[in-house]
Amino acid sequence: MASPVSPARCRAYEECRPAAPIIALLRPRGKVGLVDGMERCDSVNSVRLQDGRRRQLDAWCLSRRVFRVQLCCMPNLTAAWSTLLLTVVSVSLAAQRAPRRPAGESLAGKAPSIWTLQWRDEFDGPRDARPDTLVWTAQRGDGCDRGICGWGNSERQTYTDATENASLTGEGQLAITARVASASQTCWYGPCRYTSARLVTKGRVEPTYGRVEARIRVPAGQGLWPAFWLLGAGHPDIPWPACGELDIMEFRGSTPMETSSAIHGPGYSGNTPFSNRYRPGGDFSRGYHLFAVEWSRDSVVFTVDATAHYAVDRAAIEAKGRWAFDGGFQILLNLAVGGGFDGDPASDAVLPATMLVDYVRVYSKASRRRAASDVRHATGW
């Protein structure tokens, strides 16, 4: 008979898969042992959870489709039984559905090898927690304190830093939720009708060139305006549109079959000639989609679900005005309500409405040596 497994020889099997809690029953020498060593597992680190949080962990694992099964060393567990258990668990996991999409992989497959992941936020954390305050700043108000009441678009929401408007779901997403406002809040047009959130990475994450992507599920409904975009890092010291703006995804809630992308800069802003509406077929609000921009010194390309739907080169932009895309750019996520883009809601019945963000990731060209200015992040890599 093989000798018992010592702690030094204890092996662990780890896999990220759709979670169905696996409990392995062992019967060495007629005894029953329980292997239930589940832990939170992600590509950055694993945090051991105490037994008192087991139920919370199980719910997290099920919703995130992620878990870690660790073989616990027991005095009566032989090496043969260890190998058998690991084999059974491996086969069980292999029969499961595909894991949550890893970094660098799109809906159509893995990202080209030219891209190297530089930064990401997977929005892991407990339910109702704020998004990482070392990365994201919640802007507040209706824009009047910045001299652009209605945020320059006659929008009807006031942005808040409340978790009711921006928080983690506990299932690996960020939820930005627009709601009907209380009577006590005042906006540029009178009592505020709506509240929402607008998050920005200014001074924290500001990529220069590369690929910026987010996997998002947008809400449908007249007057809802979710957006994922980049704004020149120099703003507001460098005013808009001189700072440059890349609208990776703007969505009109009244037309859920299409999304749009646009470029704004000096000489081509507002009703910019550089915009495109994309209608691949299907309702964007019915599932997650991967929105991205890839830009360099010479061009800007917008993609949806790994399909490039709009590209503009530097020469075309410079025919209209100055190219404004050689510096760093801050990342923004927001859900506006009302205004000129999609009109005001025909009914408040569309609220509350939630924009879900599965992750945001930043890449640089693998062949290009990363400079310190490419991506700035307060907490390091």
C-alpha cells in the first residue's frame, strides 16, 4: 500500500470553470473524507475564504462560474487516492461549459498576438461595494459647475457618487444604474428627474495608443444613453474638443439594434463627420458585447465583437483639423438620461435602467516597448 500523503507532497488542482460545487467522497480504509477546499480563483490571485463565509463563496462561485478545488491532506489519504481524485475532478471540470472569457479573448476568439495586456479591472468584489477608488472617480452634478449645464447635451440626469448609481454586483460586474430622482435634488432645468453615475480614470489609468476594450450589456428604452469613451488626459485644462475624444460605444436606447462610434477634435466636433452607426443584426440589449478601439499614431479603428466596423486614418482627420490623439486618454463609463442624443424618456417606466460592465482592459502593441506614459496606474501593475 502506498504511504500516506504528507503536507509537503499535497497537490492542488485548480481550474476556472462554470461552477457546480464538487464534493468528492473518499473511502480510504473504510473511512469517509470530504474534500471541499473551494477558494476564489482569478488570474491575478486567490484569496482564501474562511469557513464562516462558505455560503457566500458558493454563491460567488456559482454566479462567476469560477472556483478552485484544492485537495486537502488527510492522514489516511494515499497517493493513489490523490491521483484518482484529481483525475475525477479534472474529467468533471472538462465536461463543463467554457470558462469566463480570459484576458485578451474576444467573442470571436483570442485577440491577435500583437496585443499585450497592460491593465484591467474585472470588477470583482462584494455586492454593493464601490468600484475601485484607486482607479475610478465618480463625477458629480449636472455639469453646471463646469460651465456645461446638462453636460453640454441637455441631459436630464445628475451624476452622484452613491452606490445606488454605481456599485459592484458581487458577480464580477460593475452596475451603473439610472434612477428616478428624489424631489430634493435640483438640476439646471428645475427639480432633477433622474440620477445616474459617470466614472472616469483621470490621473490613474491614461493609455497612449493601443487597444482599450470593455465587455458591456446596455439597457434599452427611449432616452437611455450608455457610453464607453476616451477623453484627452489634459481635459479640463485643455478644453473640449481640443483635448480629443474617442467614443468607443454610444447607444441609443430607442434603437437597440444599433450602436455608434465617433471621433471629436478641433475642427470636427459635435456633429462630427467622423462617426458611424453599426447595425449587425440583433438587439444589443439582450446580451454582452465587446466594444473596443485600437489606435496608433496613424489611425483609429473601432470594433464590436471583434469586427472592425469603422476606421479613420490620420490624413482624413487632418483634412478637417488637428490630429489630437498622440497623448494619454482617460477612460469614461456613464449612463446618461435624456438630452439631444436620444431625446427624453417618453415614460419613467424605463427606469431603473442598468448598464452592466463585465470588465475593462487596456493593451499595448506587443512589438512596441511600453513607455512609462503609455498607461499610468496609481497602484502599479
